[in-house]
Amino acid sequence: MKKIAVVGLGIIGGSICGALTSAGYLVDGFNRSDEAVEYALKKGYIHARAERLDEYDVVFIAIPPTATIGLLQNGKFKDGALVADICGVKSAVETAVYEQERNYRYVGLHPMAGKETSGITSATPKLFKNANLIITRSEKTSEDAVTEIKKYVEIMGFGKIIECSAQEHDRKIALTSQLAHLVSNAYVKSEQVRHCDGFTGGSFQDMTRIAGVDEKMWTELYMYNQPYIVRELNGLIENLTVYRDAIANGDEKCLSDALKTGRLIRETIKRGND
């Protein structure tokens, strides 16, 4: 049986360990903090602490972008090893990998799963059950590496698996994930937000649920995906300006038209997902 290592025992890395271990694989884990390793050992998510990555056949990297790029560029891996990262940006990572010949086979992954909480204590072997997964690939991606990685992700329980280029991933994720987190984080900065007890319902909960980002990691994600997230922010600001100006000017028709357009787009999206 192939030896598997997971670098980074947060909610995603810990859940990868738990899912693969539950399926009978021998999984070791590495994390900067001893507490996360000890917790993973206690929960039975990992067999042992990973010491030398060049002893493993498969390595999952579940750490922030800058650290991921550094490891992929300078880490020592076993010849022919399958190495996959789970970063929320892909173009910068892929560029760093393919800037020179590597002795490992690289595949980019992005699990569309998580919780409002983070860290190893939030990990669970069932986190990925029926979740979406993105696999990024280019003309340099090894076909046998993609085939092999699919075996592992299917065991983890992922539902829909999408394959696309790193550029398409970054363009879409700027809208579906990164912009949404920015909007939520900005929304809670209203001077009223701390004095709304008894006034909140589902809308407030939906808008504030993902405001609590890890600012260090998400700053990295935004900076690595700067062109796409700036484009989405500009589009959002432009659309919000239409609503603001219509309300400020008492222009009921303009406001109604803008709201109707949004409603019809939402209905189209809903029909496509049904």
C-alpha cells in the first residue's frame, strides 16, 4: 500500500487524513504545531508524524499559498511521487511548479468544503461527503496523476468533480468564494451591527456567516488572485451604485428595473441547479 503524507493539519488537511485513514490507508501528518499532530494522533486521523516527505508516494499540501509555493519549489519529494495542493488559488502555484522540471507529478485541487470554524478540531472524515471538487490541469499535467488522484478524492466522498485550467479556476473562484467573503466581512462593519439583537433573521445570518476569515491566509489568496478579484469588486461596486443612486434620487423605475434584473438572473441560476 502506498504511503501518504498530509502537510498542514487544519480543517481540510485533518479531514483528508481522517477520510483516507477511515478507508484503510496509512496516512502520516505534518504540522508546525505539535498540538495539531497530537490531536490527529489521538483521534486516529493519522498513523504517525510525517518527518521526511521524500519517503512518501502521495503528498497532500494543505497550507497557505506562499508556504505551498515554497514547499513545491524547494521541498524534497520521492521520485515520481504524486503531489497535490489544495490552495484556493491555482495559477500562481502552477506557474511555480512548472518553472522547471520536477521529479514529482503535480495536480492542483480545490475542495469546495468547509465550515465557519477552522483548525484540526473542526476536521471530520465526512467533511467532503457530496462536496464539489475542482481539479486543475494544463498540458503539462500527467494523465496518470489525474487518474490516481481521482481514486483518492472519490474515496474521500466528493460528489461533483470539475476539471479546468488554473486560470478558469481563479476567475470563477474570485466570484463564487473570494468576493462573497469580502462582502460578508465588509457588511459586518456597519455601525449598527452590534446592536441588532432581536432584529435578525435568516438574511442577517446568511450575510454574516463567512465574515470571520483568517486575515493572514485570505490576504494571501486575494493578492495572488489580484486581477480577477479586482474585476469582480469593480463589477459589484458598479451594480451597487445603481441601487444607491436610484434610491437617493427617488427613481422608482430604475430601482424596480435593477431589482427585477437581479431576480430574473437568480431564477435562471436556480432553474439550472434544479
